[in-house]
Amino acid sequence: MDESMQAMVDSVKAVGVQTPAVVRQKADGRYELISGHRRKMASKLADIETLPCIVREMSHDEATISMVDANLQRETILPSEKAKSYKMKLDAMKRQGQRTDLTSVPVGPMLRTNEEVAQSFGESATQIKRYIRLTELIPQILQMVDEGKIPMRPAVELSYLLEAQQQVLRNVIEDKGVIPSHDQAVKIRESAADRRLTKDVIVSIMQDGKPAQVEHFKMPRDRINRFFPAGTPAQTIEETIIKALELLHKSQQ
């Protein structure tokens, strides 16, 4: 539900859905939407009751692969969406009997298959493996990755923690307001492997060595451009916003 969706709703109201969605008929006679989920939502928000569709004969796995390929064509894709999409497609391809061993180190001719699959995604095989690891993160930490608070490499290291250990880490991040660096994430993972990861150990690691990353708040530039002349330095914008918030706080008090 972003600006892009609102623009799609306005377009659907004006000219309808120009590109049909793709569906497949299931064994029970109902239809399953494969691609066109945003078009369906836009039609619903525009109070349009029908959606033009193309019906294709597909197995469940073929439908999954087609759906993922369509979703990955979107301009804006969150890391969590990529992670789940890559995993869904690779799992479906494995069930079809294709050799797509991207979750382990490829050996011999397996490398060629990995590279072909990676090229179809527009990513390196290593990067795809990193994205798939993100599916092992608890929702709260995965959301931090989506928000840009935790970079990819430390997130991958943290994905090897057990769910309970990730919950402890999440509490430390929220309490201290700091994000583990890559080096610190490696140490946290090593401590977890040694079964000695506690809240105190995490705090100690994040206070030692390379400084932890301070959490940053990000805002799209186009939301504040109208308040500043073109070419205004980012530092000036930040200082102005802080002053404005201070004045707002005083007025509220």
C-alpha cells in the first residue's frame, strides 16, 4: 500500500486493467492467481468486481516458479521478499528434479547449473545463498534488514542463531539502540556455536572491538524536497529537521 499502488488504483479507475492476470484451474474447480496480485488489489480498491485473466495449465511447482519470476520483475523489492522468492523457486525446481544446489558449495559440473540459475535471477550464486539464509531470521530481525538497519553480511551471520538466541539479540538491539557490525555478528555466531551466548555475552561483544553501528532513521528524499531548495546539503536538511522537531516538542509541552 504505497504510492505505486495508489497510482495503479487511479489507473484502473480510469482505463481498467490493461494487462490480464494469469491464473490456473485447480483440481477443485477454483482458480488460483499466479501473477497479478497487485492488479487484483488495485481492482478491489477501485470497486471493480472483475479482473481479466489468462488461464494456463500448470502444476503447482510450475505456478510457483512463474509467480516468483513475475514478482522479481517489480522495481522495488524488499530483501525479505527476495529471500522468500528465491527459496520458493529453488524448492520448486528441486521438486521438479532439477539440480539447483545453491545452499551448499558447488562441486564439478554442479557449478555450471548454479551459475545458470544465478544468472536467471540477475544475482551471483553467493548472493542468492545469502538471501536464502535470511529466511532463517525471526520476523523482527528480518524487518530490520528490510528497513536498512542491518546490512546483508551481518544479517547472514545472525541467521545461524537459534530462534531463542535471536530473540535475546533483538532485545539487546532495542535496549541499547545499536546494531552489530559484521565482525561482531561473526563473534556472536561463534559464541552461539559454543553454547555460551547470553544477553551479557552479546552486550560485551557489541561493546568490544569495532564499534557497533548506531541505528539510523531513513526517509525518502522526495517527501521533504518541497521544504528545501534544490541542492541543499544533507547535513543542512538534518539540522533543520532537528530544530523543527525541537520547536514542535516545546510547543507540545
